[in-house]
Amino acid sequence: MSKKLTLGLFGFGVVGQGLYDIIKTKELNLSIKKFVIKHAEKKRSLPSELFTTNAGAILNDPEINTVVELIDDAEAAFQVVSTALKSGKNVVSANKKMIAYHLKELVNIQQEYGTSLLYEGSVCGSIPIIRNLEEYYDNELLHSVTGIFNGSSNYILSKIFNEDMSYDKALRQAQDLGFAETDPTLDVGGFDPKFKLTIVASHAYGLYLNPDEILNIGITHLANPDIHYAREKNLKIKLVPTAREINDRQVILYVLPKLIKPSNILYGVENENNGVLVKAAFADEQFFYGKGAGGHPTGSAVLSDITALRYDYRYEYKKHLGAANLSYSDDWEITVYLRYEDESLIEKLGFIELLERHYALDFKYVIGRINLSKIWQHRDLINREGNFIAEFS
């Protein structure tokens, strides 16, 4: 029989409102006692007595046994989550940046205090990828986990390739719909999918990694020549995070734009949808598809975690027990398209093999094989106006 949950929620933004909309339609043996919000003056859709700016109203209330953290500030979120876990309260979070940077510490806290932290909503919206990695693939040998993890950038790219919309207009539309923030850097710069990739890799391969050590280059400098090139070749550009075991000892992780062929299942993942492709030794290839942005899709993932806590569910982190032989590496060759302005960049990158080279007054590009470590080493030079890089699928 499920136990009664009394919830305290931190944050009442898009996801918080979406979660509440779903909860009020269900009979779930749970109740929301208090919301902690940042701006007391903001008009709310619920009675004012439910809201407070005092974190202690939730963290120090013995009646509240479950904390739901849905705020933007990663460091503030970590303080909330760690304090709640240490005080005996289970926690559900959707803060991918906070979890990516603090996962190892949070796992240790759970083990020490016997509490549970669930965070399905932090990765790919409504797609239950973490639970599947934990339960279905817990004894599997995973060759790779890749896909489209960011609904905002995918929405922009879909509008560009399917409706011939300009980058700037597509970005504004994504912002108007709430898919992208006023400052979209986390999304279009590839940081958001990198945080999600860090979490996914932990559950897939048992590694605790610092996101700052993982390569991410986004679509910020995508320009018309790159779009025209892709269309001429019947390709689309998607922002794709990749985790792959390259031998029995090493795993590579990176986020790059990717030139996708029509035969690739990611080719048809459009708008704010996400798609996760898992390749395993025994289960072979499986694909997970669903909404990756929006209050209700993410709210549904958060609610799934909340209801799992009624039955004392917790992640077991089984992959970490056997991960002693695995380590992170960036020593791996990939084939890329690189548009560039300064000829010296080609020399610095030290391509292993140049397969194609194109010169024009306003459009120079090369296609060639390069080591990931070289891209990492010169990422700041690559990620400048006038340059754009994308991997070939």
C-alpha cells in the first residue's frame, strides 16, 4: 500500500504550474502544503497563503516528508536538496545543472541518511530514460547513448530546415512559446544537453564526471552557408550529445551539431521533441521519443518520481559498482564539416585526413577526420563568429 506524501514545492514557474495542473486532476494520496517562491509580489493562480519566500517553512516542517525542487538557480537548488535529504525528506528535482555538478555528493548524502533523490524530469522532459537505464539496462553492456536532448535548439533547427525561417526569428518564436529563455546560451550553446549527458552517462556507465571537462559546441554560429550546404546534401543539422564506450576501458562524451542523413532515426525528431537512441550489446538498438520541453511534459516526469516515492523507490546506482575499469577519454577520431575564416585554424587543428576542401570568397570549409582532443584543445577558437563545426553521422 502506498504511503501518504505531504509535499513542499520550491518554485512555481512553468514546470511547477504544469505539475500542479496534472496533480489536481488525479487522486494520488498526496497533498501540497506549501510553495516557496522568489517573488512574493507576483500574482499567482492559487491562494496566497500557500506561498512563502521562507525556505524554512518547508525544510523545517516535520509534516512535509517530500520536497520538490523546481528552481533555476543551481547552487541554491543544491542547498535546498542537500538540506532536505539530510533532514530525512525525500526529494524530486528537475535541475539538470545542479545534478550534473553535484551528483556524486548527492549520492553519498542519500546513502548516509537513507533518503531518496529522483530526477527523471531533469533529462529529456517526458521521456523516462533514467528509470530505463536504472532498471531495464542495469545489467546491459551499453555501446552508446545519443540523441536529441534539448527541445529549444531542436525547435529552432526544425523551423530553419522545415519552414526556411531565419535563425533569429526561430529563436524569438522559441522564446515566445517558453521553450527558450531570454538568454538562450544554455540551450543553443550546448550546455543544457551537456548537463543532461553527464547525468545519462552516470547511469549508463557508472561514471561521476565534471561537466566542465566535457566538450560542448552548440549552434550559436550556425549561418546560411551551413544551412545551404546541408540542404544540398539532403541533410539536416541537429544538436546531438553522444556517450559511447570505445573499448573495455574508456568512454567518450561530447556535444556537437551533427549532419544527419534521412536514414538516421533522429532526422525525423522535430520541434520541441526529444529522442534518445540506446545501443546495447544484447537488447540491440532502442529508441525513446517524446516531448522534451514544456510545463506539462516535464511536470509528468516529476509526478512520476513523486508517485514512485510513495513506494519508497530509489536509484540503486548499480553501474557505479562495476565502473572501476572505465574512465573518460577524448581520444577518438570523428569526421567533421568545418566552416572557417582564418586559414591558421586548419593548421592548429591538425586534421588527420582532409577529405574535401572548398574555397570561395565568403565561404570556406573543409571535411576531414580529426581527434576530439584537438577540438577540445581549440574549442574557443572554433566557437567564434565566422566558424561552424558539425559532425557527420
